[in-house]
Amino acid sequence: MKVFNIRFILAISVLIISSCSVLEHDPQDSIVPDQAFNSEASVRSAVIGLYHQLQSDDYYGASIQYASDNYTDITAYAGFNIEYQEAGDGILPPTNLLVEKIWLGAYRVINGANEIIGGVPGVADNGFTDEERIIVIAEAKCLRALGYLDLLVHFGEHWDLSSIYGLPLVTQSTNSDYANIDMLARSSVQETYNFILNDLETAEEGLPDSDNRAVVTKALAQSLLAKTYLHMNDYISAETYATQVINNVNYSLNSSFLDIFQSELTSESVFELVSSSLDISNLALWTIIRDEVLPEETLIASFADGDQRRSLIGSVDGKPYERLLKAEDFSTHANPAYIMRIAELYFFRAEAKHFSGDTDGAIDDLNTVRTRAGLEPYTDSNNFFEKYINENMWEFFGEGKRLYTLTRIDKAGEVLGIEDFRRIYPIPDREFTIEGNQLVQNPGY
């Protein structure tokens, strides 16, 4: 099997995307299949484009994290962009730009994955082995599943398997015509989960068990399976998959919380989306350079004395207010996105154990992360969800996990004081302006 240096690949991906005839990107970073897949090299370039789209501002470059954090009790708005103000006000209309960007950003990744999945089998290149083809398709399926899971927990009634409000499931390349996705009706929540699980099971089988944290691996597929089953209330499966990743020798809870964010690709990361000065993220833009995403005063005040996690909220020279410092590089903007960390697997397993009746095991997993932050362990499992919600907030602020976590455990209304229908975002208004669309808006919007 050939080994590719993904950090180098991502560093040059902007240059490739702008100059390579294989990836004739339109303004939406699409791939035109009849131009793309004529060699192994063209497939590798398409994979680069897939990672590049994943780290765009529309998706993990800022929008999916900061929309959720502003919408909940993690961050507050003090800037000028109305889309962040609406999120900060807790009332996201269907016209909100962040809602539109996340929807389109995820579907662009899905479309790119569809093109790879559909195009790889027909590539006539004797040097492109069957093993390599299996891995590339598995990689694309894992990222397609990630896109659909992100969409479902933000735009679909993911807590109700009987709900009709799932997602439009695009399974074929749109040939760069994004209007095609608007012509599909919404599948049910159960059908959407089934599609995600099928992709992840195929990915788990085909992906290598690698310690390359900058690309999709078997452990990421297993982590996403744990997360998916947790959302489906299948706690035995969620615990099983979380345990597989926790016990994988390639990963471990980093001994220092600060080191995760001040170093690159530590043992903590299951999947860390690398950026560079050539291929930047906007994670520092909105919270350090600008004032759209600032830590809530209630969050700042909630940390216990000695909690190391508090030190990643602080002052920046020349700026008012304290800032989120997990993305502290505001000179080159080479800030990674932490899509999956081992700490999150401990939270998944703690939640699954609690609902399965293993209260001692649940608090042990929570304490594993808590004591890493320099705090004394909890001595009992009383008021577990109060502890779980707080630890989750202190551990993952700035990473965009708050809304769907609270919704999954049925605490969004209680903690955030929002109406039930606002537990998910509205389908973007633009989707309903296209003639012939078959979508139905989420109830309440």
C-alpha cells in the first residue's frame, strides 16, 4: 500500500485545487466526474478536495462549531455579523446564513464523497490496486457518514426514530449540479440512521487501523458508530464501539489538556483536521480577531479553581473581553479542527453506561476526563446528568458539541430554556425557492 503524507497534501491543496485540471473546481469546490477520474493520481486529488471542503468556513473551518456554541450557553455575540447575532439570540430563522452554510457545506462533502465512491471502480489504472481502491472508497464513505450524521443531529429530529423528519439522502454524484439535492424528499430518521450505519460499517471494514490522526481511519469509523448508536439509544452498541477506540493502543487521553491545543496531532486526537498557512481555517477569525464568538460570562464563572481548561479562555493583547484560545494562532490561521478526541469517547461511554444502569462505570469514565483537568474526582454518581452536562461544557467549549448533546439526553429545554422545536435548526430557506423541491420544513419554523 502506498503511503501519502496527508499534512503535506493538505498544505498544498489550495495550489492543487486552483491549478490541477483533475479538480476543475467551480466556486462551490465541486468535482466534475467526467474530468476527474482517469487515474489513481486524479482520485488522490479528489480526496484532497474532499478534505479541503471539510475544513472550509462553511463546515469545520468555523461554522458548525460556532453556530452551536453561540446558539447555546457557551459563547456570546458582540460583533457585527447578523448570522452570529441571530444564533446568539437563540432564534435562528430559515434565512440565517450560518444555517445555510452548514447545510451546503456538509452536502458538498457528501457530493464529493459520492463522486469518489461512484468513480473509483471505473478508474483504468493498473497501478491502482484493489486494496487501495477499497481504502479510498471506505474513506469517502466514512466522510459521507460524518456529513449525514452532522446534518441529522442539527437539522433532523434525531431523537425520534419514528419521525419523518430525516434528511434528503443523496447517494449519487450530482455532477456539480447542487440543485439535484433539492429535488429529493426527506427520508425518515430511521432510514437516515440506517444509511449512516451502512456507510460506517463498510468504512470500518475497509479502513486501516492506523495512528495517522490527520486522515480517516478505522478508529474514526468506530467512534462515529459509537456516536450514532448513542443517538439511537442503542447503549450496548455505543459502549462497545467506544470501548474499542479507548482500548486502541494508537490513542490515549493526553496527560495535559493544554498540550492538545498547543501541539499538533497528539495521542488525544482520533481525527484532527489539519490546517496550514496555505489552507487556513477561520476558527481564530471569529473569536480572536473579531467579536462574533466570545465566551459567555456564565461559562467563565462556572469553572472550579484549578481547572486547567479555564486557561484556554483568556485575554489577547489589544483586544477587549476574554477570548476562546483553543484556536490561538491568529497570525497564520493554521488552526486544526478537533473532530473526534478520545475524551469524547469517554463521554460517549459514560452516557451509555449510565443509561444501561452501570452508574459506577459511568462516573468512573467521567472522572477519567475530569481528573486530567487537575480536579478531584466525583465521589458518587448522584445527580449524574448535572455533572455530565457541566463536564461536557468545560471540556468541549469552542468545539460545537453542546446543542446536540443536550438534545440527545433530553435536557436542551431545561438547560437552554428553548422551545422544543428549536432543538434543531430550520432547513435553509433557499432550499424552498427552487422550483420542484420536495422538502418539508421542520415543524415550528
